[in-house]
Amino acid sequence: MADLLLDTCAVIWAGNGDALSDPATDALNRAWREGEGVHVSPFAAWELGMLVARGRLRLPLPPEKWFDSFLERGQVRLAELGPGLLIAASFLPGDPPRDPADRIVIATARNLGFTILTRDRQILDYAAAGHVQALPC
């Protein structure tokens, strides 16, 4: 199986200890057991901050500390996010989601060969069209 990329929703649920789907839990456990990578886009930190700033998410810590704590657990790495990847997010094939964060997550997964763990219906639909690998979480 490919390395995994956690969408922001998966970061929030995993970080708060909420239940993920059985297939997503199995994929994460297999990745950790077999030494495959589990990644998160740095852009997820921005999304997390925006959710808190808009009052759509409450966290027990300030967003930056919560995100750093999530990374410090040692099982998740930051994915690369360079200019080429950001440009690639502008030129995705098919009919990608319009949300810039979704496009960046998709471009990251496509460019690095990752499978996205997400509950985002638009990303899952885009994956079903064959443009990226994704697993519902």
C-alpha cells in the first residue's frame, strides 16, 4: 500500500482520539507496523487555524500547539509543500474540487504517490473518478 496522507478532517479526528472507519484504522495500523509513511500537509495547519478562528472547531490547546503536539507523537510527518506542488494544484485533471485546500491535498497525494484518508465527499468523488487514491475515514 502507498504512504498515507491525512486530510484535515482525519487529522482532527485522529488527533482528538475519535473513531475512524475500520478500513482507515487498518490502513494506519498497517502503515505504522510496516514502516510506511503517514503524512499531513502543512496546509492542514492553516485549515485547522481557520476552523478555530471561525468558531467551527474547539480544541483543548491553541491551534499551533495542538498541531505541533499531533506531529510530536512521532507517527505522522509533514509532507513536502513547495512551489511546484502548489502550481500542480492549479492544473489537476478532470473536475477537481474548487476548495484550494482540497486541491493542495490532492496535488500532494498525486505528486508523492500517497493515498488520502478523508471524509470529504468531493475528494472521495474525485478519487472515484480515478484521479487520486483515497480511502474514506
